Amino acid sequence: MASVVEIWRYPVKSMAGERLDSCMVTDLGLEGDRRWAFIDQSPNRLGKWFNIKQHSPLMTYRARLVGGELDLVAPDGSSVDLDADLVRRFETDSERPLQLRELSGGNFDDSHVLIVNLASVAAFEREVGMRLDHRRFRANLYVDGLEPEAELGWLGRVIKAGDAELEVTSRCERCKVITMDPDTTEATPEVLRVLVERHDERMGMYCRVLKPGRVAVGDLVG
């Protein structure tokens, strides 16, 4: 069995999230996760995500929920609102029209909960030959206590995470986001190249929520 060592929620898709001691896992994933997202309105990308791949500074904004309300901090440490002014700022910086969408459960790339095994990250670090901040992988639950890639045995199974029950649906296919340092946005393309060559471009397990429940740091997973 693995145990939960970190819990992360990302209220605004592609922005930095918040580390939690515990969280309710609802039918739509961690409560408040990916509640807001930016949608590209340019003709060649109409309806697609506007995310870190299009505008890496997104990941330097920190979003958290306080009493159900969004608290957003800009890279310079100032508080900002998630409003039309911020949308216009991103439109100006990226030179493309954008839409802000609030849709609980509707702003995910795949299933609603992502689990990453820290032993797999450590083994991958050795393959790449450099230290990697595990936050690059933007998981909801980081777990420890397993051998590297032991989580692959969960595929197709139902597992427990705290009081929640999850169906492990697929492996997470990665993109250039994992090449970026989460604090500086500096990119190291070698990271993705090694993942493609050695792990079929995948790291982490996507899960669908079968039974809602609370999960906390220290809870067993498996």
C-alpha cells in the first residue's frame, strides 16, 4: 500500500495550485479543482485550452480557495482578481482573444483525479540526470511507499484513497509542461525526450471517482 504525502488542488487550470492537508474528493474530483479555465478564441485554436504551452507565465500565478472564494496572487506577490481585466492582460501578452470559463468538473484533460508515485519520479530523475521538482507533474495526490512504476498495476482496478474509491482509468500522457521549472518556467526539453523514449511519454495515473470521500495526508492508497 502507498500513502498520501502531498495533496494539491488547482482552482484555476494551468496556474500554480495550493498544497492541502486534506480535501473532499467529490464526483468531479477534488473539491474546487480546475473550477476555472481560459479558453482560446483565436480562429486556429477556437475552443481549445489556453494554458502553459501557449503562455508559460500562467504557472507563476498562485491560486487557492479561502472559504470557497478564490484568492489569486500574481508573480510579483500582489493580489489580483480573476476578472475581465486579467483576461485582457493575458490577451495582450499572448496576442489572442480569450474566454474565462467557470465550470466545475468540465475543465479536465482526462479523468478527475491524478496520482503520481514519488518513487517513479525519483527513478526518472536518475534517467534524466538532473533533479526534478515533482510539482512539474501537477498531480492531485503524490504517494510514497511503492516501488517505481508499481502504480501501473492499478490500471483497471478500483482503489481507495482515504475514504474515497477511485477507478484507475489510464496513464497520464505528458507534454512540454513537464519540461518547465514550476517556479522559473525555464524549460529543459531533455526531460520530455527521455520520458518519450523510456516511458511512452507517460507519468501518473488518472482516476475516476466512484465513491466520494475525504482524503488526508497520511491516508493509505491502493
